[in-house]
Amino acid sequence: MRVLIAYSSKYGSTRGIAQAIAEQLGTHAVSADVASVTETTGVADYDAVIVGSAIYMAQWMPEAREFLEKSAAELADRQVWVFSSGLSDTPSKDTNSGGNRGIRSFVPEGTEHRHFTGALDMDNLNIAERAVIAAARGKYGDHRDFDAIRAWADSIAEKLRAD
Ligand SMILES: Cc1cc2nc3c(=O)[nH]c(=O)nc-3n(C[C@H](O)[C@H](O)[C@H](O)COP(=O)(O)O)c2cc1C
């Protein structure tokens, strides 16, 4: 069983979520390769694929969407999970609609899409980004819930084992 966790992350917090998922899968004796969507050679060598992206301006990062789009035919034959990371905790409604509706056509029907709260360090941001965060009243800090992330990885390991 080969598992790929492909992520897209501008400031590293989504990469941290991908790594935490891989570590937790490891506790179930499931080994996973973690790679950015721009570095991985693709999904051909894998039985199961987990793809995650940070959300910016209500959208998945373009390279993550492109990765899903170009992999769509291969993903149709594989077990697939997707996750988003963002500060909004209402990803399925109006906010972050691109993170949900925008990628649905590229993944097999019924694919589980999990949203995790992310992290934001003001020091990383330029003035324009800080203005966006101020307007949205975004909260700086690391809001990642690693218990929830590990629990999700546990559920994935269980499904992989069942199959
Ligand atoms: C300019 C900007 C726009 C953002 N837009 C959204 C958004 O629309 N929805 C959301 O949930 N989070 C938004 N965020 C928060 C990021 O998704 C969050 O900080 C994420 O954890 C960053 O992931 P990364 O460290 O992997 O890049 C935004 C952050 C910035 C700086």
C-alpha cells in the first residue's frame, strides 16, 4: 500500500498538517510520502492519495487545483481524501466556496473533504496581505488542531485497512 500526501502551502502550516497526517498514518504501519504538489511526480505509483491546500481568498491555491485537474483520471481509480487549511471555520458555505465547489469535479464522487483551521504569522505577510486579514478580522496565531488532524488520519488508516 503506497500513500501520497500532496500539499500546497504558502507559509508552511499546511505542510505541517500534511506531515502530521503522515506521522499518524505511520503509527498504523501505513507509510506515506509527503510532497508538495509542484514537486511530486504524480499519483501513478500510489494506491491512495491525500491532497491538501491552504485557502487564499476563498480558493484552493492554483497549483493544488491544477494538480487535481491533471491527476483527475488517475485519481478516479484510487482512494482519495482532500483537506483544506484556512482561518475560516465555515468552509462549506459562502466563504471558501472555491475550496469546495472548485475542486469537486476533479475528485471521485463522494471524496471526503476535511477542513482544518490553519495558522497565520503576521511577520510573514506583506502589507496587502495584512490588509486582507484586517478586513476579514482574521486572528493571527497557530490555530491548527493536531488532535483533530491525527483523528482524521486514524480514520483514513482504518479505511485503508478495511480495503
Ligand atoms: C491574504 C490572505 C488571504 C486568506 N484568505 C483566506 C480565506 O479566504 N479563507 C480562509 O479560511 N483562510 C484564509 N487565509 C488564511 C490561510 O488560509 C491560513 O493562514 C492558512 O493556514 C495558511 O496556510 P499556509 O501556511 O500553508 O500557507 C488567508 C490568509 C492570507 C494571508
